[in-house]
Amino acid sequence: MTILGIESSCDETAAAVCRDGQILSSIVSSQSIHEKYGGVVPEIASREHEKLLNLIVLESLDKATIGIDDLNAIAVTHGPGLAGTLLTGVSFAKGLGIGLQIPVIPINHLEAHIFANFLAVPSLKFPFVCLLVSGGHTQLWLIKEMNNYHLLGETRDDAAGEAFDKGARIFGLGYPGGPVIEKEAIGGNPSAHLFPRGLMGKDSLEFSFSGLKTSLLYFMDEFEETESLTKKDIIASYQQAIIDTLVEKMKRAIEKSEVKTCVIAGGVAANQCLRNSLKVALPEIQILFPDLSYCTDNAAMISYLGELKYKPSEHISMEFSVNPNLKLA
Ligand code: KG4
Ligand code: ZN
């Protein structure tokens, strides 16, 4: 089975080819145009996808050394994400599917992030707990088996990725915030300042990052760098507050669900400090992470999940639309 994956839910234009569970190619074009605005501008993102999709898809076929007629199906993200950017990908996929007379499979972006872990570890077994941490979501899931997911907890306000992005803006570090905060925090003292950790009450599996962001805003208003307290220290302390929260809630979720395996997924899963802290906090648990290139938005995860969902004997209707608020369960 050879599946083309298309991803356009936010500001990454991506296409990939998966054949029999192997990724033959994965092309991602990140739209740097948004950097100067400090965040994604939906209208511009949609126009960029429209400009790039054809080229990126052709490049993915080329890299996979297959022809367009070798495709058995197309998998495309139909939500959650930005309505306009999703529309560009779904419209493109449907047009191509009609032209080639092959099915188009709608894919949930969140589910694809979770299943990206199977790309790194094909032997991953159900059940497992997944910490899904991206720019728009912070959720803890008990993944019992394919299509059987139980939400254990989620954020009440900002997502963890958003906390990185908003923090970076306050520090004057640019967008996206996660990678740049991680880089700038290296060498800083993560215990230099104690930022608040939200919703740490005994059994809570919910998250809250808006208080942390506000606290940073007030702190930076008054902050003057000294030799004993540098900006690097503050960046490291801010990152630590996010990571401590994620690690503590993951620990509780594991205890509650009594599983022996956990995975992380989404852009924030690329954070090395988070990976290391989880390993230290949960020495008895198997902790898995996707490859770095499959943490942030990509189409490899879309094509891979598309292949898992595709049943050649079943009719797949094209009567699906985009759903910016698509949920996982
Ligand atoms: O999954 P993703 O690419 O897009 C969404 O589905 O939202 O996640 C993007 C988010 C951004 O907020 C970005 O700042 C964050 O992931 N991110 C990171 C790192 N790389 C990306 N956060 C922390 N550390 C990183 N290394
Ligand atoms: Zn994503």
C-alpha cells in the first residue's frame, strides 16, 4: 500500500509518502514569513500553503522515487487547526484524489501526533499513556487501543507550546518560542527563580499555564540583569516551571491508569529537558519519544496513520469537510 500524506493545519506545508509502514519521504516547509509577526497569521498561512502544496507534493513523490500513479490513497489532515489552512490541504487532496480516482482519507491531526510514536518504535504496545503537548493542545490520554482513547486531563487555558511561544515573546526571542527558549536556557540556572506551577492540587490532572505567563510578564517589567541573576537564569527557570508541571501530571496519570508505558507527542515533545526530566522522574516506566523531525508538524505521521486507517474493501466517502475544532474522543 502506498499512501501520500498531506498536512496543512497551521504553518507547516508538508507532504510524505508511506509504503507498508515505512516512510519513503517526508518534506516539510516551515513558513518563516510569520516570524516577523510573532505568531501565525492565518490568512498568510493559507496563501502560502496554496502556493507551495503542489511543489511539496511533487518533491515528496520524487524523493520517494515513485510516480503519481503508484499511489493507492491520499491521507489529509482535516482538523483540528486553522479553518483556512485546513481547507487548502483538503481541497488539494480531494482534487488530486478525484483526478487519480483514488480514495481520500480524513485524518485527525492529534491522533497522527500520537501515532508518530509507532514510527520510532514499531513494537509499541497498547495500552499506554500519551502526553500530547503542542502549540494548541496539552492533554493526557490513555490510549487503550486504536480508536479507543480516554481523556485523563487537559489544559484549562493556554497549551504548553503556547506558554513557550508567549514566554519567548516576552523575552524578545521570536517565534516559535519552544526551540529558542530551549537553546537560550542552556547554561542558565533553572532554580534561580521559582515561577508558579498551575493546578498542582493533589489529584489534579488538569493544566494551567496562563498564571505562569502573567507572572513572567510582571517579573520582566521589573527585571534588571545582574551577574548573579542573568536573563539566561530566568529563561531556564521559566522553562523549568513548564517542564515540572508536565512531568508531575504525567507521573500522576501513569499511577492512575496503572500502565507501564508512556509516550509524548506534539511539538513540545522535541524538548530535550522534558525528555530527560521524564526519564529521571519515571525510572520504572518505558518512556518513548518520536524522532525529533516527527514531533513538530509533518506529513509522515499523516501518511502513516492514513495507511493504518485505510481498508481497501471499504468505501471512503469524499463527503467530509474540515473541522477546526475536531476532537479526539
Ligand atoms: O505540534 P506542533 O508543531 O504544532 C501544533 O500542532 O501546534 O507544535 C508547535 C509547538 C510550538 O508552540 C513550539 O513552540 C513548540 O511546539 N515547540 C517546542 C520545541 N519545538 C517546538 N517547545 C519546547 N521545546 C522545543 N524544542
Ligand atoms: Zn501539531
